Amino acid sequence: GKKVVGLYFSADWCGPCKQFTPDLVNFYNKMNARRGKQNEFEIIWISRCRTVDDFGQYFTQMNWLALPPDEAMGQRGQLLGDKYKVKGIPSLVLLDEIGNVITTDARNKIPADKAGIGFPWRSPLSVLISALVPRSFRLLVKTQLA
């Protein structure tokens, strides 16, 4: 399993997205090439493109996974955007291995930390909880609260 999953909301018609996507590709490759941490980071693109053709052309610039375009542009994409309070694009939400939010502001953290020294930018409290509480118990609590 992946230690960190990013949900990347973006579209081909969005200027800031077109600027950020190449930086995100570089960052993704760099994080997944780190010694001892290879392939621990996955991104799933949730397209905001207007057509399947636009989706296909824009996706050629990415080297990660994508929600199928009909789902991303439909209700599932909308529900994910609502769940993670996506106000605008590009937006990158980072989740931990059991689906808890690490940060909803990774899109602004990457330009500020291109080397990924603080990646995935967990809050100090969540680092403490992860260290002290076993994963199985955290998962149990999450399912009980959901």
C-alpha cells in the first residue's frame, strides 16, 4: 500500500493548473525516487476537464492514476470535491494510508518546499498520534466514527 495518496483536482482549461502540473510531476517523481521510500506516494487525478478528449490530451502530461473521466466530471468528482472542501483548482489533498486528511493545501506547500523536506507536511499532533496509536486501532476508530 501507499503511505500517502494525493487527490489532484485540475483541468486543461485552467492556466494555474497548466503551470503547476509539470512541477507536480517533478515533485512526484522526486518523492518516489527517495531511498527507502520508493513508490510510497500515489496521486489520483480528479479531472475538471470539460470533455473526454480534453481529459485524454491533458492526462498525457501526468504519470499517475486518474479517476475515469465520466466519474471525475460527474457526481463522484463533485462529491470528492465537496468532501475535501475544494474551492478552486489546482487543488491537491494528501491522505494517509487509511484515508485521513494530512493536508488540503499541498498545492501551496510544494512550491514552498520543492525538495520535499517536510513532505507530506503532517501536523505535529497527527505525527504523535501515528507514532503512539497502532494503525489497526486508528482504522477501527475511523470506521466507528464514519
